[in-house]
Amino acid sequence: MTAITKSPRTTKPRAAPAAKVRRAGKPKIPKVGFVSLGCPKALVDSERIITRLRSEGYQIAADYDGVDVVVVNTCGFLNSAKEESLSAIGEAMAANGRVIVTGCLGVEEARILAEHPGVLAVTGPHQYEQVMEAVHQAVPPLHDPFIDLVPAEGFRLTPRHYAYLKISEGCNNACSFCIIPDLRGKLASRPANHVMTEAEKLVQAGVKELLVISQDTSAYGLDIKYATSPWKGAPLAARFLDLTTALGHLGAWVRLHYVYPYPHVDDIIPLMADGKILPYLDIPFQHASPRVLKAMRRPGNQDKTAARIAKWRKICPDLALRSTFIVGFPGETEEDFQMLLDWLQEARLNRVGCFKYEPVEGAKANDLAGAVPEDVKEERWHRFMAAQQEISRDILGTRIGRTIDVIIDEVDEEGALGRSKWDAPEIDGSVFLNGATELVAGQIVQAKIVHADEYDLWGEVA
């Protein structure tokens, strides 16, 4: 068993950090297995639970061997994700039999108990106290006040050189295809100084890249009226621009994810041009047809959006834009889909993911007429991906001959695997540095790009 993170765009294993504590003559240290499914926001929830467990002396295991209880942090966004979560619960039950379920699928307690009646407890997303109570009931912690088991930055499921920084929970949007507000509630922003304290501890611990995440990153602070809190002797507002500016002074790469294109997003582009934060924006556009966007309950003026993108690139020519789209949404016509392809050619986004529409239990979109046949969804998905591959190949071709910064993720006997400032871990492309076996993970080096395809770059250390 591993602690696993999975998202709609990528599936890669992530082993939980195993504690290495041995105390001769002491009682057996309680051991907890951990399985984490879902998006980076769920990953942060897992990290917080693991940090709490380790602070109380629990040992975190990367397999089922000898564990006293297993915690499964589930995903419940898509029906396929729900099935995967139920399967993970079943695997843990079969291997261990003592299982605590938490996460987004936890809101469907009856469904979980119907399929797996033997689970010890079921809690919903970011219910850390309830998870800890369930663990305490299953296996009480040992008390040892003389040993500090937790580093200041907490425990992470990411490599040491990058970390996700969650700035808020929940979402105030009402997209017809999404049930996140039902799962995670309305927007709840963290005080700015709490975010900065966590970020500073991470950087002091060696983190080189901070990936800022939430359900709606650019709405940060709206719910708390942009309240100020003390940071470094001065008030810091819980405002998107103010927080991003402060993060830019920590000396790490700062990458922004899940940014809705509200007007004030324009204000952070100069920070990217000045090198304060990475020239990277992850904006979930979802579609380009005004008719489809209206049915999705999304902002619908893509002509103005394309003009804004052009303006952003004039200020920051190196800006990389990543987005996700849905094809086959109920009522989508061939004309709507062609409008999406045309907009894609105009906007020329750097990195794009595409989903075939899948009904989500409880979503308003389920009531819409005009269901698109599965074979049509499949055909449109292939056409969409082919169009984006050409765009991506053209953009990456312009990198050949340039010397760029590369952060190293992995090194083996063949060379190093890294990423450029235009690529987020696990969802975007890579930079291959063949033969560069002397590098180490977390190192930032300069590399001259010598080759490119539609997804990745190849380079030589400068």
C-alpha cells in the first residue's frame, strides 16, 4: 500500500513519509497506514492529518504491514473517482480490516457503509478533528513529552523541494457541472499571516517551489472582507495581490493554480514580468461557446478574455497559461465545439487538459437536455487534443536555443528530469537533461534547450 494522490489529469503514487522511531523497552508505537486520493487540495488535507498524527507520536506506514488502522482520504468529485475511492476502501478493508474513511466521498456516509459496513468511522472533507478522534478510538496515542516528532513545517507528501500551499477552502461559485460547494462548503479564506507563516517555514525547510492552491484562488479574502493581519511588523491584507506580492519576497518559485479570470487578476501580471512570481497562470476556462458557458453557469465573454490574454502577454511575453476544458457538455452542438477549437487557435494556451463530460451525482447539469452521445464526445476529445498538440508543439519549438532555469525533480543513472518555470509538477511537461547525473533533486540549474516535441523539452546543462 502507498499513500496515493490521484487527480483527473494525472495519476502518480505518493508514498507517505514513514517514521523511523525506535525506543528500546518502550510500548509498541501505534502505526497508521494512509491512502490519499484526489486533487492537490485533498493532498494538503492528508498532509495536515499526517502532521497531526506524527505530532502525537503515531508512526506513518507506506504499506499495510503491521498497521493498527488505515485512514483512506477519498475523492468524490466524479462518479469514476467515487468508484475508485470505494475500491481503495475495499482494498484496505481486505488487507487490514480496520479502516477510517475521510475526504469528499465522506459526505455519502450511507453509500460507504452500504458497501463497506465494517469501516470504523466516516468523516467529510477537512474534518481533521473528527479524523483524529476516530484514530484515538481505534488506537490510542503514546504519550512521550520528551521527544518532538514533528518538524516546524509539518509532514508533506510531495518531494522536499516543492509543496502545495492552500490559502482557502470551499467555493462561492455555482457551476452547473460541479458539486464542490456541496462537498467543501462556501469560500473560507485563511488569515494572510497564517498563510505566510506556513510558506516561510516551508522555504526555511528547503522548499524551492510553492504551488498556491484553493478552489478559487483569485477570490481569496472576499469572505473575510480582505481583513489585515500582522506580518513582519506591518498589516498584510487577505487580498490576492497583497498575498502574492508577499509570497514573491520569500525567495522561492511561486506558482498560481485555479485562478478565475476576475478583473483584478490583471494586477499580478507585472509581478510575473518583474520575476517576483513565476509567469504561470492556471485558469479553468472550461469552454468558449457563450451558449455552453451559460449552461455551465460560467463567465461567458471569451472575446474579451482573448483580448486580456493578449494584453497580459504584451506585459509579460514569457507568460504560460494552463487551462482545462470540457467537451460533450449537454447541449453542445458541432457549432459550439468548432467555436471552442477556433478560440483555442486564437488564445494559444501553453498547457491544456480536456475532459469528456461525465455526469456528477447531485450536479445541476444532470437536468439539462441534449445529452451528447459517448462516441461524439470521444471524437470531439480527439479533435481537441490534436489541435492543442499542434499549438503546444509550435510554442515549445520557440524554446529551442534558449537557456532557461530548470528545477530538478529526479536524477537516475541516465540523467536528470526537471521542469521549466512554465511547467507544474505532474500535470505539465518535463525538461530532460540526459547525462546530467551529477545533479540533485531540488537544484535549480540553467540549461540550453536543444530539442522539443508537443509536450516536453530536452536540454544540456549550461
